[in-house]
Amino acid sequence: MSERTRRPASWPRPKVKRVKTLQKSILFGAALLACGAFGFTWRDIQSGQLPSGRPVSNLLGVKTTAGMTPEQVFKQAYNQIRYNYVKPIKATDLKYAGMQGLMSSLGDPHTLFLPPRAAQAFAEDTRANFFGVGARLGNDPLGAKASSVFEDGPAYAAGLRANDVITGVNGKSVSGRPVDEIVDQIKGKEGTFVTLKVIRKGVNDPIVMKIRRARIVTPTVESKFFPESKVGYMQISQFAEPTALQFDKELVKLEQNDIKGLVIDLRGNPGGLLETSAEMLSRFVENKVVVKMRGRDGREEVVRTYAGAVREFNYPIVALINEDSASAAEIFAGCLRDYGKATLVGEHSYGKASVQNVFPLVDRSSAKITIAKYYLPSGTFIGRKVDEDGVFVSGGLEPNVKIELDLDKDPTPGDPKTDNQLARAIQVVLEKQ
């Protein structure tokens, strides 16, 4: 506490009554002003908007933006555009454009505004479940091509197979439509039906399938066994909520073949949940640092693996990475390397050394905001650096064994006969036995 300044004895004594009267007048005037300001802004507050500074400014006779908060200036510009632009504008479109502009002004490609539809898709992606028929769809000139069909889903039970092309949904043609729109038409409430018109190579007539929608848990881990080398192969497409349990399930299937080694393919894996990466790393090391995160205040937060989940891996492990391996995939691969649990093969990873939180907004949109930078257990910062043209300069994980994908062989990921990176990874496994 600071000391109060003593008044010299020679100072004149204050005129108490006059001062008290003046104080009362000031307080009364301030109360009137506050009530007036509250009355002018109450309508804005009720509607969930920022209070406008204009009524108060008018009350005080202020005609300029001097003294207005940035929020008030922004709202003034927003209203000028909305009500004076030459064509009618939807308030929601203008609001979302403003939000996107706010995020992009930060120069961080990982800080994003997600409108309601995108926010819902992102949430479904990280949960890896939704209501649909159970198939991954890709672009096709005739509609949407089934790149894979989940064996435990209703689409597979109804007869849909990989490489089938969906040309109609509920009696309407979807040829030439964006695949996202087609997916939205196929999704729906659990227990309802959707009718698909499908064409299949080698079958002359279209096939019509009536499929009952169900809750779908998307496979994020898929495996296969290569009997020639006795090496197990596991592809992890993302780090979602069910990924760790799917990893356990697929590993049990592979180890039934008495595998000599394991290749974990993280190529093209954009990442996902930090918690899932930590959960999966708990299969390899116990109570060890996963990442050290530093936020805007400089404080450090440490994420560790869990206790009681370690497995025995009595064979060598290789992790395949490329420039599209990012975020949680880089954390997983980097920790396996730092703790001597795997050899990295392939090309440098993306270099996304930041952590985002998703903050839900009132209209089901959300803001995905970078809250911290992270460092691997070795203390390495793998943040990506690019030149002024956006070309990669440095960052990411460097593989122990570097090999570029041979595109001249028209590679099929997961096929060592055409996928030269996978073939090299298998060779590294066999060399380490």
C-alpha cells in the first residue's frame, strides 16, 4: 500500500460544505449521463450486439470518431456498408466476411473462422463419427466415386463397393455436382433411408440401393500384412478421438501373423487431436514428455504420456512421413524418434509447430485460434519457414532415411511394388532385425 501525502500545516483548511455540494452535483450529473447512455445502448445489448457509440456521442455533441473504441468504429463501418451499398447485403454474410478478415489479418494460416457448416464438419472430423452410410467419396465427372467402403457400415451391407460411382441420390442426378454437396445429400438423421443410383465397371445397368443411415465411426487406422517380408503395415489417416483404440485393434490383428517389423504410414496425415497423439504415444513410453507448449505469456505447459498403457514392441518400427504429415502426426513421429522407438523414412514433414483451440460462437460457428507454440521432447522447434513466394525453406522433421516418392511409377500408396517409399521402409525394417 502506498502512503498518503501529508498536508502541510500551513495549507488552508477546505470549505467542506461547498465541496460536498459540488461532489453531489457531479455524482448526480454522472448518474443521469450513465442512465441516458444505458438507455441508448440497451437495444443493442438485448440483441447481442456491441453497443453503438453514436447515440452517446450525439448526446455529448461529439461528431467525430475520436474517443470511440475500435469495436464501435468497426460497427459504424459495418452499418455504413450494410445499409448504403448499391445492392442488398445479408447481415450474416457481411459478419462472416468480417470474421474471416479478422483471422486472416493475423497472418497465421492455422487461425481460422469456421462458419456453422464448416464448424460442424470439423467437429465430425475430429470425433470421426457422423450419421451416414459409411463410405469415403471422391470426385468423379459422373458424380462421386467410392474410394473406400467401411466393411461394418450399412453401405457395404447394401452392396456398395470401392470404385462404384454414385450418379443419383434420392431419384435426383448428382452428375457434375461438387462431392461435398453429394456427401451432404447422403448424410441424414439416424434410421432414415437414402436411395443411391450406382454404376459399376463391368455391369451394364445402374444399380439402385436403398440404405438405412446409421452412426458411422470413420476408420482412421487401416492395416495389412505383407507375407513376403512378414512386415506389418499400418496407415493412420488422422488423429481423431477413436484413433488410439483403432490402433490397438489393428495391431492385435497384425501381431497374429508374428510380424518381423512394423511400418506406420503417416504420409498425408494432417494431424488432429494432441490428446490422441499423447494417448497413442503412451503405448510406447510411460510418463514422458510429449510436447512443451509456450503461450503468449511465456509460461510453459508440459503434456506427458499416460501411465499403464505401455506395450512391448519386440520388433523394429519405421514411421513414414512426407510434407503433408503435420501437427499431431509430426508430434507422434517426432516423439518416436526422440525416444528411439522408430526410424523416420521419407521426406521432411510440414512443420506445424503450433497448437490451436476451437472456441464455439453463439450461432454454431467457431473460431480456431493458435494459442501456443510447441517444442518436442528434445527441445527441437520444427516451425515451418517459407520464402516470399510461399516455397518451403526450412522446418519440419527431417527423416533418418531420406527418399522421395517416385511419381513415374504411378504409385499406389500401400503397395510396395509401386510405392518406392514404402518399399524402402520395409527394407529398413528388415535391416534392423
